[in-house]
Amino acid sequence: MTRNSLDKERYFDAIVIGGGPAGSTCAYKLAAEGHSVFLLEKSKFPRFHIGESMVPYLSKLLEMMNVYDKVKESAFVKKTGVEFLTGSTGELQRQSFSYLADGQYKYTNNLNRGRFDQVLLEHCEDTGAEVLQGADVKKLLLDGEKVTGVEYQYQREKYIAKAPYVVDASGRAGLVSKQFKLRKMNSRLENVAVFQHYKDVIKENNPGVEGDVLFSSHKDGWLWGIPIESDMISVGAVMPLSILKQSNPEKIFKEHCDRSPRIKSAIKDATAVFDKPKVELDFCYYSEQFSGPGYFIAGDAACFVDPVFSGGVFLSMVCGLKAAEAIHDLYQGRDEQLVHTNFENFCKTGYDSYFRIAYAYYYEFGRDMNRMGVDLPGGARFVLQAFAGDFWPDEDQPVMRYLRSKKEWSTFKQPFDIVYECPVYADSHYKASDLLNLASPKGFGSISGESTSKTNGLTV
Ligand SMILES: Cc1cc2nc3c(=O)[nH]c(=O)nc-3n(C[C@H](O)[C@H](O)[C@H](O)COP(=O)(O)OP(=O)(O)OC[C@H]3O[C@@H](n4cnc5c(N)ncnc54)[C@H](O)[C@@H]3O)c2cc1C
């Protein structure tokens, strides 16, 4: 908060609405490029946010933003793999990130989002962005169809900020997409999530590898168990809305947790943090357009897929970064139409890829992650790469090539040009030519690194 923040009307190169991962990343990049940027955040950080399991490609992005050291200093839980328990078969496998391509990070983190989002917000401020917390954007300012700024409320007073470019990173609030009626619900994925945090977790009760996400699927949905602090775990149950409607959140949450013996064990004798489980509804939607006159939309403000592959934060940040690069390009005098088209193509490729992986899980593989590792073309290495965050793979990457052949899984109605260029790893990823040289294991492997194991006692 500076004295200038109290001026009634101010001017910037760019304004960012929202200080979540998308907004902070965008403001960081703009500031790093020397632009004046004003980020307005409604709440006071740290604030609670769900979305705590990360993909490995995020590690490289954090490094590129010069913030990974700060993240490491903050002692977030290190994650080197995920275990998948499939209820219908009783099969338990572990996907180890050590099989990622040479030159890539073989780990990522589980994040207490209150702490992580604060680290990112402080990082963009340290880089030169002006950040105002407790500033609630109430209205977009328009000149014809062009967005020219925002009106916001801060300590009960109204203020105006103007800029040639406004980035909407307001998350699910989606100020721009709602105002321009761009948001469409995804009728293929009408899931809900019911979740709880547990503290005082007893380490010995966790049956998995330390830091691993415990993932379980069963006939009515799936569960996450994400260790977010050394003694704290986030547990969530995802299911179709129709299942939740048959009961109440407390009852259904307990009943679903009881279906996974491994999560049930991990929370034994731990203490629930919230009075009752929290619920998130209607979380799958997309926007047909990611930018327009005077605006760019990044992160959940534009699009949100199902959380099943933990890609939300990575996609949000990388699109926030691209929004900043687009604005920088415009200040460099690049062709406006081209800049917007490139941004649209990038975001649509990323979200379209991610939606396809989710559809494969739900519709082709009957919620059996382990079968995806065996049956998707290319084998477990390529599947791991897709799960890890490579949503912009080479044209001949076998997994994505196969998923893209499913015309019925297209998300966006307007055609777009697919971007075949990973934003974080230019070269160090598996290429189709590696198929000949690398033995790709069939399936992910067991917890102990030996053969796949069956788990007794699973109730589906
Ligand atoms: C049940 C569930 C589970 C999930 N699990 C995962 C997971 O395991 N891994 C993963 O990567 N992702 C997960 N996600 C998704 C992830 O949480 C989001 O993709 C991510 O938080 C998006 O970041 P963002 O910056 O776009 O939005 P947010 O993080 O939501 O940030 C938006 C910010 O904008 C602010 N804001 C809103 N309105 C205004 C306004 N009017 N004025 C000023 N500020 C405003 C908000 O206060 C907020 O801080 C999950 C989501 C759900 C619903």
C-alpha cells in the first residue's frame, strides 16, 4: 500500500484482477519486463484455497520465474510420485516421476495454497508490481467494447484505475467472462467435490511413500489424499452431483473415505480442521474466447477442467505468463491480431489437451488410472509425460495424438491452431522417436518398485 494507492484515479501499463497463481504470475512477468502493473486482490492473504497437488512441470515454471528457491525455503511437501488404487480391480500402482525425461525435474510439491499463493504474490511485488490487497473490483470500465480499466472498492471508498490492458485473473468469479457472457458450463463433467483438512496426522499411519498423493477410485467417483504439511493432509471426494444429492455432504464424505483403506488409514486419529466438510460445485467450464479488445483472461477466470490430473494451477500460471508476454509484445509494436491469436491458440491447446486426458479417464478407461498407463499408445513413459504437464507436446506424441483423434472430445467450437511447443521444456521431453530406443514399461509399477500389487480390503 503506497500513498499513491489513495489517488482516486490512476494509470498503469496493465491492470491485473486477482492475486491467485494466474494473477501473480502475470504481474510478475509484466513487472520483470519493466511495465507498470497494478494487481488488485479482493481478500487479505494468506487466504484458504483448494487445489493442492501439483504436476512436475510446475517445478520448471517456478524456476523460470526465479521463485523456486523461495518456494523451497518455505518447506512445502516434496512429491516424487502418486499412487493409484483402482477400486474395481483392487490394483495398486505407483507412478514415479523418476521416469520423466532426462533434464526434467523429477519432483514437484504439494502445496498449502494459503502459503504458496502468498509466496507468489510477494514475489511479484518484490519484482516491482504494485499490489493492493482488500481491493474488490466492482466494475469494468469500457470505451465502446474496449476494456479500459476497473472501478474498485477499497476500505469502503471507490477508486478508478485505467490501463490499455486489463488481465482478468479473478478465478471462478470470472469478471470478464461473466460480463461478456463467455462462460459455458461443461456438461460432460458435472462433478462436485467434498473435502476436509486433517491436522495432527500420525506419520506411521500413512501407508504410502512420503509426499505421494494417495489417489483412489471407486464406482461412484474418486478420492484424493494430499499431504500438504508434514502433519497435515487434505482429503477430498469427487463425485457426480447426482450422488451428492442423494445424501448430505458429511455423510457422503465419510462413506466415500471409508471406501479407500489407504486414505482411511492416513487420517486415523487425526483431527478434522473445518467444522464440516467443504463443498465445491459447478467447477467445469470454459470460455470460447480468452482475449478481446483491451483484455486477456487467464486461469480459472477463463476455464476450469476437472481436478483429477492436478493441472489447474500449472495451466493458470502458464496462461498468466503468456498473457503478460502478449501485453509485452503489444508494447513492442507487434501486430495486435497476431498477438491475440497466438495467445488464444496457446491457451486453447493447453485446456483442450487437459480436458481430453480427463475424458479418457472418465469415459474410456472407466476411472482406472492404472489401465491408462498400460493401454494408452506409447506406454507408461508417454502417459507420465502427459500427466506431468506436457499439454503442448510434439505433433506425433503418441498419447496426445491418440486423444486428439477423438473428434467428439473437442471443447472449443471455433477452430484453432494447435501449438506444438511446450512453454517450459523446449527439448527435454520424450519424442515419438524415443519409442524405438526406450523400453517403456507397461504400467506404472508398484509402491516398492517391484511388481504390481493387489490391495485387500478395498470396498468399491
Ligand atoms: C475441488 C478442487 C480441487 C482442485 N485440485 C487441484 C489440484 O489438486 N491441483 C491443481 O493444480 N489445481 C487444483 N484445482 C484448481 C486450482 O485450484 C485452480 O485452477 C487455481 O487456483 C486457479 O488459479 P487462479 O489464479 O486462476 O484463480 P484463484 O486461485 O481462484 O485466484 C483468483 C483470485 O482472484 C480474487 N478475486 C476474485 N474476485 C475478485 C474481485 N472482484 N476483485 C479482486 N480480486 C478478486 C480471489 O480472491 C482470488 O484470490 C482444484 C479446484 C477445485 C475446485
